[in-house]
Amino acid sequence: MTGVVITLFVSQLLLALSLPSHLRTLNPVLARNPARFRRLALALRGVGYPLLAGSTAPAVVHWGAALGLTYWFGLFALTGLSAALGLEFLNRRHAR
């Protein structure tokens, strides 16, 4: 279960950081450079989407097909909320 949570959290964080508004929170200079940002966004999405899709495998192996996907969707919402709250915390912290 820990592997599912970690892969979901990391994949959602990578996908969120591929957006300019979230990347601006951590690195404002890089978010303003369109060429470098485009390459970084493609790299982040290139790692994030397969990791997100691959996170279903440990859940299905551990709990079975039906229950594994049900738990995966629940953990997807939980890790998405924690990633969003973490990025919002960093955004408000850097705004001070």
C-alpha cells in the first residue's frame, strides 16, 4: 500500500509541476522562459503519466482487480488533495 501511495503522490506532484502556475511557485525564472519550460513540462509529463498508470499495478496485485481499483481511486483522491495542499502551502510561503 505504501508503494501505491508514494507513486500516486509523486506522479501527481510531477504532473502539477508541469503547469506554469505551479512551477512558478518553486522556480519563477524557469517558468518565464518558454523554451526551457516546454522541455521541462514534457519531461515531467513523460515521467508523471506512466508513473500514474503504473501505480495501478501494485494496487491490483495487492488487493485484487476490483478492490484494488476501488482503493486506487480512493488513494488517488487522497494523494491529489495532499499534493494540492502542499503546493498551496509552498505558494503562500514564498509569497511572504
